Amino acid sequence: MDLATLLGVLGAFGVVAGAMTMSGGIGIYVDVASILIVFAGTIFVVLVKFNVRQFLGCFKVAGKAFMFKLVAPLDLIEEVVALADIARKNGLLALEDKEVSDDFLKSGIQLLVDGHDAEVVRQLLTKDMLETVKRHDNGAKIWKQIGDVAPAMGMVGTLIGLVAMLANMSDPSAIGPSMAIALLTTLYGSMIANMLAIPISDKVALRKEEEGRIKSMIIDAIIGIQAGQNPRVIDSILRNYLPLSQRADGNDD
């Protein structure tokens, strides 16, 4: 569980909900027409830009903003160096029954054990990495679009509310509901965009970078192990992925 994401979302909505409660109760901020315009309208507009499979997939990708676990880079380096030492002394087949902490690393080791050519191994692992990054990228783009569309739909709702209000100036009882639509749609759009969609888009993009880096490290490690490189050389190659200040002292990022 990513505490930063969880605390951020709960804290943001909690603060707003608290302000609403102190301003007369949450009930006055609930309007069905405004909800339909912003929530349903945003969904349908975003669907125009993507297909249904991509749109539904963005919710699974968003889960990585809350639940995400990758092996730490330094832990990965230590594990890979140990595997390289075993392979160098006992051959690649000695890695077949070794437990590893990462599924992608496990797939790479299996390719080595199966005796595939180095270029085939690189191509298969790189393809896997690129497809993973692409899924994350699509998810981030969809959430970014939700963040862009929601305020726009809020403005549409505001215009609808103002038109309804101006058209019923002679009826005081109609002014209140029209003003509610006009103002609440803007509120809903801003909340969806700035408190949920855009932060999730940014966090998913960050996850994409983190996972891409780990997978790139694993690909270099697998190729190095297959080539029979000295474990110390593999260690040096993988430490290039770490910030300069952390390559020698063993601190993780």
C-alpha cells in the first residue's frame, strides 16, 4: 500500500468534506443534475477518445497508484550478483530451482535455463517491458484526459444553470436550483480533476518510470549472466542506474 497516495486522497477529500460540513452540511452540496452532467458527461467524452477496453483498463492501472510493490534496486543488485556467481561457477542450469523476488527476473532466468540465444532473450524481455510501459502510459493518458474534461464539463453545467436561471427570472423558486447546477458543476469538475484524476495520472507516470528502470536493470543483468560476465562487472553496470550519491554507499532511493 502506498501511504502517500492514500493519505493524499483521503486528506484532500477529508478537508473539503469538513469545510462543507462546517458551511451548512454536505447535503446542500449534492445535486443530481450536476452529478450527471459532470460524472456521466466526463465518462462519455473520454470514451470518444479511447476504446472501451482501454478506458476500463485505466481503473486497473490506477490501482498501481495505491498498491504497488517493486524490488528495491539495491536488493535487486545483490540478488542478481549472487545469481551471476552461481551461474559462473555451476552453469546456467544451476539457476533453474533458485527462488527469486521478481516475476520478470524469474522469466528471464527461465529463458536462460531453456538455452535461448542472447538476442532472443533480449528481444523477448524488451518486448515484455515495452508492453508494460505502454499499458501504464495509456492509463496515465486516460486519467489526464479525465482531469482535462471534468472541469470543461463543469463549465458546461455552469452555462446550463445560468441559462436556466436567466430564463426563469420571473420565478424566484426556480432561481435556486438553477444556481445550484451552475455552481456545483464547477465544484465537481474541479474536485475530480485536481483531487483525483491528475494526481493519479502523475503517480501512474511515476510508477511507469520506476518499473521501466527495474526491468531495464533486470534485462542488463540477464544478458550479463548469460555472457558469463564477472559478478563484480554486473554489479558495476547495474549501479549505474542509481543516483551518483548512492552508488557507493549502498543506500536505496
